Amino acid sequence: MTTYLTRAQVAERYPISIHTLAKLASDGKGPRLYKPTDKCLYRPEDIEAWIEASVVLPKTEPAVAASAGDKPRPSGNRGKTRPPVAPPVRRGLKSLPPSPNSWLLRKDRD
């Protein structure tokens, strides 16, 4: 008989929180789940397979040591400087000048 675990039971057995399981399920990620009702159910073998599939292997060092004359090349944008950015130009005007038909330009305002 297959056993199914709720999110709370998964959180007790494995170092995964209930909230993380819910977020992964809403994103379509994480371990396989079954939802026959409003509760999500997980099989222990599916959780363990998901954990095993997300293994991160350490990077290996190159076998040949570099000679003293060889300098490592910067990758990406490392070692490059950005050109200076000019400050924004400030103008004395804070708004547009009045249009020719504006009441501000009428001589009979008073």
C-alpha cells in the first residue's frame, strides 16, 4: 500500500517548510503531488527523487597548474571600467511657456 503525506507531514520528515512546498506547487515546480481533494498529498519516494534530482556537484580545479607568466583573463564585465555618466541637464524653466492665445499674455487683463 502506498503512503501519502500531507504538507505538514512532509515538513516534519524533510527540511522543507509548508510554505516552500506551497510556493513550489503554485509555480509548477517541486516534487510530484496528488490533489484528490483540497489537500495536496505527496509520496515519500517522489520527494526523495526530487531531492536527488537537484544535486549540485562541486566544480573541479584544472589538473594542469598555470605557469607564473600566464595571467587569468577577466570574464564578462570584470576588469572593465564604465565610462562616466554625465549628470542630467537642468534647465531654468519648470514648465512650458504660455501659448500665444493665453490669458497671461493679454494686455486687457486688469
